[in-house]
Amino acid sequence: ICIVIFSYVIDIATSNGIYKKCIDSPVFHTDLFFHHLINIFSQFGWLSSNIYVLYFYLIVPIVVLIHWNTNQNRCVLTERTNKMCDIPEGYFRDWMELVGIKKQTWYDTFHMSFLIVGWCIALWKIRNIA
């Protein structure tokens, strides 16, 4: 959870005012924190050694990928935040955005591969724990 809090705080601290129209909204903060929670878990949940966390992790990336595929490769939480904050369009400000990976032409392939590798590692860990 510390990584989620760190990610959330860094997002706001480096936002350069893009959240100025919604920064006072508790709904905005709840949505943004929840988005960071889902994002961090979907990218790094495979690092856990808890079999229940790993089983849950196997579901999350699949749900995220299905959601993206059924929503024109967009996240409903990003869309909601962008609308609430009057941000024309943009990516979710996670670590990949902040280090510039999302601006690369290979981002979609990298991100999909990252999720698939994490999912396979989680599956391997479950097979070795159980």
C-alpha cells in the first residue's frame, strides 16, 4: 500500500496544475487513489508470495484487458478523471507515464508483454506453492 500512496502523491505533486479544477473533490481523490491501487496491483501483484493474492492477481489483468478491449483501449477511470478535471485527453499518470514509456511507439506492446509476463510468473509461483 505504501507504493500506491507514493504513486498517488507523485501523480498529484508532478501534475503541474492539470488537476486544479478537481483537486478539492473527495470523489476525485477516491477515484485517483483507487486507480493507482488497481494499476500498481495489476502490474506488480505477481511479486506477492501469498497464494490468495496470487490467485486474485490472475483475475485482475484479465479483467483490465477485457475492459480495455471493450472500451476502445481506454480506461473508464481515466476517462472519468479527465472529464471531472476538464482534461482534454490523456493517459493515466502512472510510473510509465512519468518516465516517458507511454510516449514510445512500442508502449502498447511493452505494456501487454509486461502484464503477460507478470501473469505467467504468478501462475508459476502458484504451481510451486500449492
